[in-house]
Amino acid sequence: MNPWGSEKLVFCGVPSSNFHSMERRAFIKNTALIGGGMLATYSCTERETSSYYFFTVTEASCVIAICEQIIPADKEPGATDAEVINYIDRELRHIYKQHQKLYRNGIAALQASCKQLKGELFEDLPFDEQTALLIDMEKSKLPKTNWRDAKQGAFFQTIRKHTIEGFYSNPQHGGNKDHVSFEMMRIEPPYLF
């Protein structure tokens, strides 16, 4: 008896009792057919082709630009160099699940505001225009019609907090790639975490 309580275990349409007598080519063909069907289903949406856990590629582009506004690269690395997007993306699937709706709605509202005010997506705007928009978002001054499902100030405060965490965190959580913030602060290895 298998651990799931059924007498017969079926994989790729083949009962487990037939695994040993089944030809290798038939098994590969059955597996490929099922796998190919799954790939065809998943490739239909942007989410399935994204390398991110939570964000779509488009959402990630927006978040990367926001994070780079919060910790911009100058003579030292910025949020993009530290891959803060990976920290935020991973943690939204774990300890920050409660912020998923805020991110989804906040990104959509920011992009709608940018399109309305500037005719471009946030990440496509010049750096100075992005800065001005984030200042307005922090003060809840962007068009209210786009922000019915998210609070501007709350979204800004949350993404700022997560950006700082991702920049200074232990790299095992997805940010601070290559210990860039530790090196910037002249913290010497070995890093004790």
C-alpha cells in the first residue's frame, strides 16, 4: 500500500504495477505528453514565464525602479546592485504575505497614475520625474481615482521599509547580493549570521 492510502499508484497515466514491464520509450513519451501539456498551459500567462516567485515581469520592473529611487547607486552600489527585488519577491511569498494585495494594487495604481500624468510607465520615466512622483505618492497627492484599492502613503512606506531590509539583510534571504552593503559599511568577513 502506498503512503497516500490508495492501493494503486498512477503516474503519467500508468499504474505503478506496470512500471517495470513498460518500455522506456513509452514511459518517456507519456511523460513528455503530460509535461508538454503542462508547459503549454503555463506559458499562456506572463506570471508563469516570470522568474519571480510573486511578481510578474512588468511588476518587477516597476519595483526595481522604485527600489533604485530609495537606495540609488552612486559611488557605492544601489538597490539594483544588491538585487533587492529578489528579497522583496521571496518575502512576499513567506513572511510578508499580508502585503501581497498592497503590492499588487499599489503597483497598478502607481502605473495608472504615471500613464495618466506622464503617458509612460514608472520605470520608463527619467530619474528626476520618478523622484517627484514618489514624493507625491508618499504624501498621497497622486490622482485619487487610481488609488481606490491601495493607500499611497502605506504603499510607499511598505516598499521603502522592504527595500532597506533587502539591502542590509543576510544574502540568504535574497537581497544584499555579494554582501554589497556589508562591504560598503566596511564589515569584514566572515559574516556571522
